[in-house]
Amino acid sequence: MNRSTMNRWIPIAMVVSLLVLLVTNLAGDAYAASPGYGMVNLANGKPITPLTHTAAGTPAGVTDGTIENYWMSFDRGAVGPYGFYQTLNQFTIDLGQSYSIGKINVWILNAMAFKISSSEDGSTWTERHSYDWITSSGFPAPQTPAPATIPADGAYTARYFKYEGTNDNWNEYAGVFEFQVYEWLAARRPRQISAGSRTWPRASRFSMAPVSHR
């Protein structure tokens, strides 16, 4: 390639490079311009450890990304507030790493009460939410496949979650259709684009000095 041809391609290459930087910058910051929930279900496909025995379905159905599958157990717990032995349904989920938690969606199945706890190490647990269907409102009835949404909005970080559900009738199973976790994405300052020795804010206009051809 002679010098004349090279000089013609230099400004084109610079423009293309700057455009690539701009598009990458805009795409990377678009979802984080303001705080909000991530789009990815962090629990999807993650390992689940059952703490009670299987009565129907499989534990993997809780994190398979669909409410068409489920898991139920039939372990007997203590006598509940209504005079019956409670049916227990309990498990833990490992997200693989710690995240800032945005919200939890859980599709309960035949459970009249549940508690959700989080942990960073899988040993020390902090209760994040408890719910009793009999005494509360705003969540679905035990056999309705609709999610209970529990917002956290970045209030804590966690790698592990524990779910403890109960049914106050010993003659019935207790279970879960699906357990989902979404990350909390905090707002980020707009990045700057650097090219050579100059730096432009993301919103700046670009100008190119004319290049002489020999």
C-alpha cells in the first residue's frame, strides 16, 4: 500500500474506531442510567439443595425457569397455630457468587406460610421476609400459580437463599413452582471515551480535523 492510499484510509479508520467506542459506551450504560432490576433470573439453573423429602415433582423444578414444573414435600413439622402438625417444604439455592439483590419472585404451591433467608457463606442466615397467608393479604392463595414479589432494591447482598414453607394441614403437601432472584443494578456515572491523548464525555459532539493528502 503506497503512502497516498494509506493517508486516505487513516481518517476512515479513525472514524470507524470512534463510532465503535461510542456505540459500545452507549450500549454498556443504557441499562444502568438509573437504578433498577436486572433482566436475568440469577437462580435459573442454579443448584438447589432440598432440606425435606420429595413427595412430588423434583427439586430442580424450582429453578428450571418455568412454573410448569414444581417440587413438593410431606415432612412433618411442629404443631402449628391451628392445632395441626405442619407440613414442611425447605430448600437452599446457591447463586454461585454474591449479588446485590433487587427482588425475589416465588410461586408458592399449597403453602400457608413461608420464610426466606439469605446468606453470604451458606452457614449464617439472615431472615429477609416472612409471610402468613391466613393473617396477611396481597399475596396469592396457596394453590394459585401466581408469584409473590418481594423487593429488596439493593438493601443487601447474598449468594445463598433458604426457603422454608409450611402448610398447617398435615394431610396436604407443601411446595414451590418456581423461585427467582434478580439483581439490583445501581446507577453508574456516564463513562468517557478516550482516543489517543483526548477524552470526550459521552454526550460530546465529535469533530475531525482535515487530513492533507500527499
